[in-house]
Amino acid sequence: MGLMDKWTNGEREAPEPLEGNVVATIVTGTLAWLVLFLAQLPFYGWFDDHGHTWWLWTCAAGAGLGCVGIWYVRARDKAIRRAGQDH
């Protein structure tokens, strides 16, 4: 019996999903990516000289995708609230 068999053959139940403020979590992560991008921006020349500009663009992509995530989780929360009011 392998390690994964304990999880897949019904010996254990799946844990309940964690509840929390998803919007705050996504906003915090997005702000972290944005701060990292802005902190590295003054050193663009050094990053460019050493072939590490991808560090900046990774942070920018994280901040941009985080903005999409903020929009998504806010829309999701509104839909959940609307569905709860209908019942």
C-alpha cells in the first residue's frame, strides 16, 4: 500500500474547505507583487545588464493577474450573496 492509497481509498475524509476573507487575501498578494515590482524598478539597469529583467516582469505580471483576481473574487462574492438572498 503506497502513501497515496491512504488518501484515495476512502480511509480518510477530505477536510472541509477553509473559509476566510478571500478578497483581502488576493488584495494582500497583489499588493506584495506590486511593491516588489516598484522596489526593483529603480534598478532596472542592473537587472538588464545581468539578464534578470524577468524578475521585474514576473512581479508586474503577478500584480496584473492579481488585479484580475480581485475583480473575479469580488464578482464571485456578490454572486454568492445574491444566491443566498434568493433562498
